[in-house]
Amino acid sequence: MRVIEAGEIPAGVELADFKRSVHIAAEDLDDDGALQLALQSAEAVVATATGRPLTQRAVEFVVVRGAWRRWWFPVLPVQELLALAVDDGSGGWVDQPLDGAWVQQAHDEPQLVLGTSWAGHGVPGELLRVQARVGGADDSAINRARQAIFLLAKEWFEAGISIEGDEAPRLSFGVRLLMKQARYQRPCEVA
């Protein structure tokens, strides 16, 4: 998955909510820049690990074509299908109409369905580029993801861990458990 959003993606958690929810010494909470960086990094980690982006964004997937008619998205939810394109064999893409293609069960098990009337079936090419707007659900799993973000950002901030570097810091048991509870796992890839 590659984020292709043209504008800035809004944060899924607010700095003020983070400050209210964690127990850090008041004098340590004055560095809003470091707190915001920890929150943004934690949100990126949790959204990637759970497959549930907190806010909507345009993304792109490249899928190997085959005889399948149904492909399950690896993220939840899918708000809308934006574009489809087939590779031209020389590094370019040929845009295809969306008529005959749709997203089914967008908020439970999002699937791209290519109906028999989809014009791209007759176009040669080994890859399909799928662009969609994903994220932005508000359910109990998202609440667990927010808790994981707050906990992870707090741990990183308290430990003074640099977000940059060669080796990512390890996740605590609590963060891993919250992410596991919020994780979306697609039932299959293609059918």
C-alpha cells in the first residue's frame, strides 16, 4: 500500500487528548513538538500494523492480475474506489473505467469486485493498480488503536527514544495486545 494523498493527512489523534489521557509529569508535557512527533510516528506504526487508518486517505495498491474476479483489500474500511489501471508492459499504466467494478462490504471485509461487464478484462497486462480512499472508521477497534497510539507515544516520549535510526524500538506487551485486538486480517486475497 502506498499513500497517494495530495494534501496533508489529518491526525487521527489530537495532542490535547493525548495530554489528558497520559500520566507524565506536567513539566515534561511542555515540548509539544516532540510530543507531536511521537504521536505521529506512533499513529503511523499502529495504522500500518492494524490495517485500520484512523483518518481517510487516498492509497494505491498494485495487484497481480489473474483469473480472479474478487480481491480483498488489506485495510479497513474502504470509503470509495478512485481509479483502476492496467500496466502497459513498459512501466506505464492504462487507465480503465470504473463501470463494472465496485467495492463490496466496504466496512466489514472490503473487496474489489470486477464484474463481467468491466472493460479491463480484455486489456493485456500483468498488474492492476487499484486506487481507493480508505480509513476513517469509528468503532471499538479504532478506540483500541487510539489507546495503542497513546501508550506507544507515551513510552517513546518517556524513554527519550529517537524515532529515526536503523533499528526500530521494540513494542511493549500492552501496545502489541491492543494492536492485536484492533487488527484487521483479510479472510483471503483473491477469489
